[in-house]
Amino acid sequence: MVVSSIIAAWADIVSAIENQLSLANAPTSLESFSADVHVFNIGYLWMFFNCLASAAYVLAMRKRIKVTGFSDWDSMFYNNLLCIPVLVACSILVEDWGSESFAMNFPTDTRFLLLSAIAFSGAAAAGISYTTAWCIRVTSSTTYSMVGALNKLPVAVSGMLFFGDAVTPSSVSAVLVGFLSGLVYSMAKNKQKKMEDRKDVIPSTIHMSTPPSR
């Protein structure tokens, strides 16, 4: 899946570098070129940190579920409970809670619709948290991560078929490599399951009758 992501992003990376190099030939655009490259690197750096944080979260969550014996409901409840102080602190420090900002972001004519959408989004997030805990508990962290990566492939395909995304050799190759990685992982898991089932089978033994002791 990592290779699939690299293939998908490679065309954009090369295109961005070529455009910036062509602009860098002009002396007046050297500072702009440096700034764009800096922003470009920062974006991918944030993506890298996001991957590390997501992997650490999934691994830590599975370990805590095993250690504490939490149910799916407990995992969902405490995950969301721990998020509340962080969200409240960030909202107070960053957001503008003045009356003018509230009126601009929540106009009177669409306020009920927006608040309903926020409530629905919160309920959906709680459901996702519950199903996440269930999937990690009954499968594994690797399977959960693989499923999370594979569900992006139908979105990518639908974007190319219905929403006018560019169909390029790199994008098609990335989707094919992604599906192939899913098939390879499924075959590996099935093979692992069969090997475990063979270990659990008790070999049949032939019981020889022995003469009764006198």
C-alpha cells in the first residue's frame, strides 16, 4: 500500500518539481521557488507524522484493549472522552467565540441545518469509533490498517470514472498495485489461518487394548 501511495503521488511530485524548476530559472522567482519547495516539504512532512501517529494509535489501542479487557463500548467511550479536553482547549485558544463570528458562521436562516449536520457528524464519529474498536479487537492492527487503506481505492476509481479525475498511467498503476496488495494480504492471512487450524487439530491415535491387570 505504501508503494501504491508513492506511485499515485509520484506524478504530482515530479510535476510540481518541474514547474518550480522552470520558474526558478528566472532570477526574480528564486525566493518564490524556495518558499514553494519549503511548503511542499512541510506538507509531506505532516503526512509522514500523520502516518506515524495513526500507526501508534492503532497499536496502542489494541494493546490497551488486551490489557484492560475493554469492551467495544468502553473503548469508544474513553477514546471520545479523552478527546473532549483537547478539543475544548484548542477551540478556546484558537476559535473566535464572539457574537459576530457566531453570527457569520451560523447564519439564522441555516443555523438549524448546520447544527443538525454537526450533531449527525458527531453521531457518525461515535459509530466509527465503535466499529474501529470492534475491528481491532476481533482482527488485528494490521488488518484494520489494511482495510482502512483499501477503502480508499473505490473512492479513487469512482473519482476517475464519475468525477473527472485525470486517468494517467501512474494513477491506474497505483490502483492496481493497491488491489494487488489487498489480494496478497488476504492470501497470506488465509494461509496463516490454515496453518493455525492444522496446529489445533489433535492427531488421532490408535488405542491398543491392554490385558487387564491381575
